[in-house]
Amino acid sequence: MKPSTTSSAAALALVASSSSSCLVSAFVPKPTTTIQNQILTAPSSTYARANDAAPSSTTSLAYGLGEDLTDLTPSVRKKRAQKGDINPAYSMQSYLTNLLDLQGVDVPQPSQTRPDLGPTVLVSGFVDPASPTLGRDSDQAMFDLLNVDTHEETNPFFGFNFERIVAFVPDAAFAKKRLVSRSARYSGLLNKLAFEQSTTTGVMIPTPQQLEGVTSWVARIDGPDRMGQIQSVVELAQSSPSIANVAFLLTDASNLDMGAVLNVVQTMKDDAGLVQKSFTVVAVGEIDDDVPEATYPYAVTDLLSSEPASAATTATTATEEAQAQPLPTYSREESFRLVATCLGLECGRNRALSFAAVDNVNATSYKLVKGLREAGYGWDQEAQFMVDGGAQNYDQAVEEYKARHPEEERVMMSADEKLEEAIADAMARQQAENEEALRRMEVKAAIDSEFLLEMSEQSITAGDWA
């Protein structure tokens, strides 16, 4: 609730009335109704807008805000934007456009894809009749994502170009019923699809013979013994002469010991620290089948980074931080797309990434992902931007701009903050002036007392009391 005009005037008047009656009351600039209305009706948003006029010099002087704010007119802001010196918090689209200008391009550049994916990918952990969470749509979704090829006209930039997509399943007959469909035929998936059935009941791990010729592996880890599955995948990948890339999809990751998982995955490195096999770990929360992909933006955390991850929010109060916490669930469709995309991107090589859905509009990741989608970034370009420290780079750009232009801090304050600061400044000035007046009165009283004492002594000496 915004403070009323009466309450603000009363607060200023209270300062003057609180002093002793014997003090000299200093002048306190009392805001006029016009000035109060200018402040109380100002936009309450934390971020300035392009069409907001700068505060008038009268308002700035009356509240001690200084005259330098009159420089922040739309024309000056436009000149700054033309020079590339814009406030990232002021306009997300201008920030993204400026990044393109620095690269000397007009549109987002194609993402950097891996050149060593090879011709064959094996997909395990899907099309399991014993899994209560997988259905017809989600079964085929993973295979459709891997069936994306680059094409000179329709998709010249991002694709996998796999020649064979091998479904490793517990029941081949059941899997064929699920995956052999009209859409699979029209998309060309059937021309690539092959099936390998588990030789051991209840074990969703292929044999070394079934991995012959496989160059990439997408493993969805599910079931009771997830750590054992991860260990088996790592050992098989290390022993396979053909496998070059392994991507893990870990769902409900909050119930996993991620430290132990990362220790196992990093054993794919040799003694010299060189990676023999490229790995990618995508960890998400509990799967939600009812949420379509792209419903919420997401925050990315690099689990292998030694530096603290950028928070999903720029909030400063405990309430705002609690409201900006990532959601505990994640879209199944989007989790499939992320693990497939990170497998194909160079930035996903040898990375362990945690993705969390964010629904707080004030969160940095929320604003950034929304801005990327509005700017026309594709899924692969968006993921590359965020994985490569998009949120951290944005926060750093905001802080650097504030350091270059500290005068804009007051313009970005909300109306309530401006009024509170004005009242606090007025009270501080009033107290300082009252203390000075009290000191002068004490000095005057001391002088008067000394004068009276001197006059009394002179009168006694002259014999006035005789």
C-alpha cells in the first residue's frame, strides 16, 4: 500500500514538533501537494521504462536527490543505447541486441555442435512396460528429438545426423508397438530405428556385444538402484572402443547423492585428467507429465564448477528469495529435449548441469530465458547461452553498468523507497540543526551566567551593599 499524502506530511511535521520549545526550529522543506503527487503516482516498478521522463529539478532539490538526475532523459538514454552503453536491467532486448552488435551480427549465431557424435546412438531407459511414468507420447518423444538432421533449407544449423537410432528395451515386441507409428514413418524415424533387447530380465544395461558400433549413448537412469546403473554405464562406456559420448538423464535428482554421482562420472577421466569419453549429466526434479515444455523458464547450475552458482533471482529480502525458489518438479517433455540438446552441443561436453523450473518473474533466469525466446533464439541457441553462464554474465553486466552510472540508482528506486528516503533525510537534517541550536544556546547561557557573575562581583567591590 502506498503512503497517503496526509501521513507523509504528518511524518515531516512530527520532526519539528518533537524538539524542545526552547530550541530554534530549523526550516524543513515541506513537500507541496504537487510534489507529493508526482512521487506517489510514479511507477512502482523497480525498473525504469523507456518513456519515463526524468524527475523535475524541483522534486530533486526538495528531496535532496541532486540535479544530476535531470540528465536521464529519453534522448540521453537513446544516445547511450546507440553507443552500446545501456542498462541491462532497463531493457532485456536491448541487452541481447547489444551482445549481437559486439559480435558484429544481426541475428543469433548458430550453436556450436559436436563433430564426434558418430553415426549410431543407443537410447536406454525408455519404452519400459514396467515403468508407470512412461506412455506412448513420451516413449517416442526422445527418439523424435534424436531424429533431427541438418538440412540446407529447413534446418541448416543444429542436428545430429544419426544413421541408426538403437532402442535398447526389455521387450522388443512391446517397443515396436509403441514406436512403429504413422508419425514415425512420415518423419523418417523408421528408416533409422533398430531394436536391441535386454538379455537379462530386470536389467536395463546392454552387453558389450550390443554396444558394438555405438558412438553415442543416451541413458535415462530410473529404478531403485540408480547408482548401480550409473556405475555400469560408466564402466561399459570406458571399455567400449566405439563410444565417444554418453549423456545421462537423472530425474528426481534431489533424492540422489549428486556428489557420489559426479565422482563416478568423473572416473571417465584418465590419470592425467584427460577425458577419454565425453560425458553430459542433465539433472532435473521430479517429473511432471502435465506441464508442456517451455511452460516455465529455467535456471542452470553447473554442478562441477568450483565457483558458487548464480542464484535464480536477484531478490534481496528473505520473502523475495523464498518466492524465487525453483519449482521442485520439471516437465518431462522439456527434460527429454534438454538431454538431447546438451548431447549435441559442444558446451555440454564434460558438464554436469542441473535444470530447475522458475516461475518468479523477478528472477534473473526467468527474465533472461523469456528475453531469449522473444528475441527468436532457437532451443539449441537458448540452451548454449544459458549453459555458458548467461545468468552470471547478465548479473555482471548489470553491476558494471551501476558502477559506471551510479546516478541512475535513485531513478530506479520505487516511489515508496523515494518517499522513505526523503523523510529519513529530512529527519536527519532536522536533528542536526536542532543539535546545533542547542549547542549555541548552551554557549549563550554560559556566557550570560559568566557576565552576571562578573557584574555581581564588581557591585560588591564598589560597596553597593554597604
